[in-house]
Amino acid sequence: MTPEMLAKARGLAAKHGFANVEFRQGDIEELPVENGTVDVIISNCVINLATDKSKVFREAFRVLKPGGRLMVSDLVLLKPLQAAMKQNLDAYAACLAGALLKDEYLEAIRSAGFSETSIVSESSYDMGDPTPAQLTAVKAIDPSLTAQDVKAAAGSVSSIKVAAVKPAPVQAPKKFTGCGCCG
């Protein structure tokens, strides 16, 4: 978030009387939040813009309280993109070039320590036909690519919503020591 976005968010919160929210500027890979202090993390298609997605999920895990919940919506790949698409800045800004394969994305969440990881919903992602500007940008990287190649790349993408939980520590069962009257 930019300072202007933060000012607007704070202004709207004050205008509507929301006293239970706080807005901080930070980096998704290094959250300005203490360990184990957050109840819920939500993200809407920004993790794909991070260079180290595994670190993002480890940070989310670090700041969540035990039992805290994660809900993310992002684009994932169903098959690898062509090299020219992975290098295209428009595709990166559209969260395509930075996307992981679906299994890799889910594994990054699980590897961070989350449990109960599940896809809540999934839908195909259709960019439509590429614009002449998009096609020109892709052809600048790889002249052999066609409009059909660009459309096929878009067809290899899915939008998913994933829920996960930071497990609460397992507590050992209390040992019954009796009533104390029998010594």
C-alpha cells in the first residue's frame, strides 16, 4: 500500500467508526507485525507479485495466532507457461507470469506449517483475445508467438480460493493423579 492508500483507508475507517482495524505499511515478505498476534489473514491476488511466495506463507504463519486462519485468492498455473510469457511485464502485472503451478502453490502453504489446507473454489481464467498491444509486447520477447499462443497461455491459468489454519499446539493429556487421599 502506498502512503496515499493508507491515508484513505484510515480516513474511511474513522468516517465509519471502525476502531478495531489498523493499517500498516510493510512488505508482504516481512510483515511489520509481532509473532502470533493476528487472527485472520486475507489476500486477493497479490502473492503472485511476490518473488518468494514460500517466504510470504512463512510470514503469514509466523504472525498468525494458533488457530488463526488464512484465506487467499490467487491465480495458479495448470501447466507451465512459455518462457516468453513468463518474461512479459503485462503478464506479470496480470498475476500470470509470477504464478506457480497449482500443486506448488498449495505445497508452499503446507510447507509453511499450515493445516486444513483446502481449495474452497476454483474457476478458469479467461483473458479473452489478446489486444494488439499485448501481442506486440509478447512478440518483442519471442517473435514466433502467435495470438493463439497467448490465448493458450491464459487457458493454462486457474483462479483459486484457498483456506488454511495455523494449528494450535498439541497439549499432552493431563495425567490423573487421583484425589490425593490415598497417598
